[in-house]
Amino acid sequence: MAQVESFLLDHTKVKAPYVRLAGSEEHNGTKISKYDLRFLQPNEAELPTAAVHTLEHLLATNLRDELEGIIDISPMGCRTGFYMILWENYSTEQVRDALKKVLELVVTTSSVPAVSAKECGNYKDHSLFSAQEYAKLVLEKGISSDPFERKI
């Protein structure tokens, strides 16, 4: 049976918020990397669905302006953060700095991209206010470049 990397992570030892390289693979000279963008402490808090949905739209749009090669940004099923998959391999510090910059934009934005019925599969389930409150919380705590030791 194949092992799932995130299931091997000891969720009782991490210290959110943080960014970590969750894995990378190379095939025929092409490298793909997956990052864990953890907003909340596992098993202690979770993002409400409207907040996570709005953050997904804002991160998917704005992180592409900061980092090249993004394939996808998706919420974690546990709703404590997001996974980001990209063609490039960045340091966790570079990803952290880009995420911080985007969360600062989230706090001041007045609109959410792609929230019509044509553009979104659940367009009624958004909350810019909640997304901004969680962005503020993450920024106040500081985003670590290490999941186990606070390196802000």
C-alpha cells in the first residue's frame, strides 16, 4: 500500500502557521513540488467553509503573481490550510514571504475573484470578512518557514 506523505506527518508536533515542502518528484527532468501552507494548528481549529473557499480564490489568483509555475492551490480536507503544487522548487522562506505578501493583500481587498455562478461551483458559499479575519490571525502569529520550530 502506498504511503501518503501528509499521513506520516506528526500533526501533534507541528506549530502553525507555517510553510513546509511536503514533497517533490522529478520525472524526465521535470520537477514538481508540493507545499503545505498551514494556517491553523491541527486538531485545535479549522477554517469555516466560506472562509476557506474565499481564501482559495484569493490565494489561487494572487500567489500566481508572486511565484511562477503554480499548478494548483487547494484546501486541505481538515480545513487547517492549503496545498500548493508547482513546477518550480522554492525555498520555504520564499514561499512564506510570498504567502505573507498575499495575505496582506487579502486583508485590504474589497473583492473576491470568480464568484459568479458561471465561474464558481458553489458561488454562494463565500465570506470575504471571514477570510480577512483568518488572514489577520495568521499574519499576527507569523508564518514560520519550519513546521516544528518557529522561524519567522
